[in-house]
Amino acid sequence: MTSPADAADPTAPTSPMTGPGPDPATGPNPMTDSRPDPLDTALRLVRAQTAVVKRFDSSLSGLHGVSLSDFTLLLHLAQAPGGRMRRVDLAEALGLTASGVTRGLAPLERIGLVTREAAARDARVAYAALTPTGRERLAEMLHTARQVAAEHFAPEQWSAEGLTQLSALLTRLGGTAPEHRHIPRP
Amino acid sequence: MTSPADAADPTAPTSPMTGPGPDPATGPNPMTDSRPDPLDTALRLVRAQTAVVKRFDSSLSGLHGVSLSDFTLLLHLAQAPGGRMRRVDLAEALGLTASGVTRGLAPLERIGLVTREAAARDARVAYAALTPTGRERLAEMLHTARQVAAEHFAPEQWSAEGLTQLSALLTRLGGTAPEHRHIPRP
DNA sequence: GCCACCTCCTTGACTGCTCAAGTATATGCA
DNA sequence: TGCATATACTTGAGCAGTCAAGGAGGTGGC
């Protein structure tokens, strides 16, 4: 009754998901063997982001009813001149399409954190602008986000140098971020 | 007819999205001023991932009709013993929920890249297993993915050391990746 | 043997996003 | 001035994922 296929059925995790694994000195690696695998790095980036986002989403949604992407959107508005941006610019900053921005703004407009403003010189344009309420709420979210980030990159595990390196490397990969240190505490 | 608000309406991008910006020596930074901002780094990670995923999705969908997440799922199966994994293990490896895995597997099962296998010792378990076709297609996808990754981390811009550092830092952030160098070329 | 509790997986409902199509408006050249 | 082309935005449809609920099955203590 025990087929050979199930002889290996451990019910334990079947995915030893560790680092580089056995180094195949004669493997089909198209790169020089002394160079780290770029695909491996890319996949790690994606997986790391999933873990990080999950953590921020959990805290921000619980305390503020918003997701990390909501928060990031608001943060971009806060650092823009006049607290407002054209939607097309917001899309580029966030790495979304225009319709993605429209969809993302809808709930924020509904709860009064963001409002729509027309542009006097271009009738096609609709600005997304932070409301005073939006600013207040954002300051509170920012406080939480800073805490989560601080825990994530705890000084006992992350040196200033390591953090600096990571930040620089991510920037080189297209990792832009809105300036937010001018935003006062709630 | 020109309101003061629109005097600043440049129609040009209103989001100077550059690096660290002006260093606020007396800013409300809760960290020590000599330490990079962890929140900044986290936001850069998320944004960098968006850019990277976009690029992989574009190439993989155009040439192979799959997304990066499809590809990653298949890759995990390929490096598992017997080319199969329990769905709950796959969910953990990918950072998804169980239902996310169910949804992700559906189209792959439909096109014959993945099949379902029962476990002899546990009736609750349904394995996700690579089909022979799935293996062949995966090898082709892998070829493309390696190329995209190689372009993304071009040696002229990325030293082996920089890549090694990034890989290590991402690993520390929870960035796991399936071993794939044992998979032969198509 | 019984049962409380846990595990695995699926499904309905919903959210967040892209693509494609469409409308309104702006731009530049003949 | 007229018009081809481009830009900004929205909306319908569809995909990818989460949450909650539920059904089936497994485990361990009494």
C-alpha cells in the first residue's frame, strides 16, 4: 500500500530553502563561477519585499486602516510642492499605471485624506492633493512606519554601514523614495 | 485669471525624486543622525522590486506567456525532491497564503505545466508537481530569466562584490530563493 | 473509542492592479 | 487655421492575491 513515490513523503517541509546550496563548480552557470548569480539576487529581492510589505501592512492596517501602498502614496503627496501632484507623476513615482493611481486614490478620497484639484492651465490634469485631515493622519502613520522600519533594521543586527550599502544598492536598482524627514511628529 | 495656486503649475513633473535630499541636521529623525533612515531603505526596497518585477514580467510574458511569479513557482517545484511540493510548503516558500497558491496553480495546471498528486499517507495533502512539459518549458523560461537578470546586474555597473553584498543583505531580510543552477539549459 | 483541537485545501467575496478602449484636451506642423 | 499626433485621465474586464468560512482528515489525551 506504500508506493515508492510516497516512501519519500515526510509530511515535513520538502523545501530546504537556504542560501547558495552546493556550489556546482562545473554547473551550467552562464556567469563566471566567481560572480554571484544575478537571477538568484533578483529572486531574493522579490521575496524580501514580500516579507517587508507584509510586516508594514499588518501594522499600518491595524492601527491606521491603510496599507503600505496607501501610506506611500500619501507620503509622495506630502513631499510634493503644495502637497499635491498630477496623477501621471504620482503613477511614475509609485511605479503604477495611471489607472492604478485612479483606483488607489478612490478610497483615500472617500475617507477625506485626499482631494481632487483642477489645474488652471491644462484641463486634462487633475491634481491629487492632501487634505488637512490627510496630513494629520499621515503624520500618525509615519510614526508607526518609522517604528516598524526601526524594528526591521534593528541596530543590533544592522550596522549603519550595512544599511547605507543596502540603501545605495537599492537606489541603483530603481528604488526611489519620497523625502519624509521634514514631516513633523503627530 | 491665474490663481496663485496655479502660478506654480509647471506642467513639468512636480516630484523631484532623488536620493537623500537635504540633510536635516536638526530634523525630527528618531534615529541617530549618523544612521541611515530605515524607513527610507524599506521604501526603496519596495520601489526597486516594482521596477525589477516589471522588467522580468515583460520578458517572460512576451516569450513564454508567464509572469515572474509563475516562473518562481515552477522553479520552486523544480528544485524540490521529485519535482513536487505540498501546497502549504509552496505557500510558505513564495510568501503567499494557501489560497493564493491554489489560485496561482490553476492556470499552470490548465496549460499542463503542473499536475496534482495525492499523498498516500495523508488524504488532506495535494502535491503540486511539475509535468515533463513543465520541466521543458521551465528550462526555456530559465534561460530568459537568466538573461534579464544578467542585463539588470550588468558587470559594467555591478561588481561581484556589490552583487554579493546585495544578495547577503536581502537574504537577511527574508529574501530566500530556490536553487536553480542544477537545471540544464533548454 | 470519542472528541477537542489542529492541519490542509478550496471557495466566495473582496481588494489592488494592468490592459485596452474611450473621451477630452493640448501640441506642432503644413 | 486645420488636423494628425500626443497627453491625461477614467472605466470595463480580467488577473493575482488576501481574508474568512467551511469541509475533510489527522492527532493526542482521556
